Amino acid sequence: MEFLQQNLAWAALAAVSGGWLLFDFVRNQGNKSQLSPIEATSLINREDAIVIDVREQTEFSKGHIPNARHIPLGDLGRRSADLEKFKDRPIILCCATGARSASALATLKKAGFDKLYNLRGGIIEWEKAGQPVGRKKK
């Protein structure tokens, strides 16, 4: 008990951090469309998933997932027909943080795509996880 009294700030920080991790874990349990960078890599390697980067050209040019196809979010609606040939394969959508790609997922779901996934945390989390980043356009 004396230890906790002397380290109250650290104990509170640990409790808040643990609570936040638990909240995030519980929140994402029902949503199987959210993938971590490691889960995305596994899906790419095992099921030949396609990665669609929905960021703007300037963002994409600074670095992207290797072999990712670039279709900005604003163009996705009219270019969804370009993706028809991939309808039977898993499609992973990514952006900077995961927000725009969540919107892209909803757009493609309305267009009849089923195997859709969002890269949780986007390219920022991808890089934090130490995953490779390419600079070539595809």
C-alpha cells in the first residue's frame, strides 16, 4: 500500500492506459473488418489481398504499402468498376489514420464488395509496426 501512495501518479497512469487498451480491445471485437498491420500483412501473404490506398497523390508519393494501388477517396465511386476483377479477393483499404479508408470501405460495400478490410491506424500504424514502405507508383 505504501508503494501505491508513493507512486500514485504512475499507478494512475498504468490504470488509465490499461483501461484504454481494454476499451479499444472490446470496441473492436465485433468489427472483424479492422486489421492491424500484422494481420494485414498476413492477409496479403496468405490470401493475396489487394491494398487500395485512398490518400491524395502527395501523401501516396511520400510512402505507401508496397504494391498498393492508388485510388484517391474522391475518385473511388467512379473507379470502383476498375476493382471488379478483384471482387473475389480480399481488399484492404488504407489511408493516413484509418478514417478515410473506413469511408472507402462503406463506398465499396454499397458497390457489392464483400471481402473488405480497413487498416486500423492507417499508414501511420503500418510504419510504427516496422512494416515496409514503398515509393513506386502502381
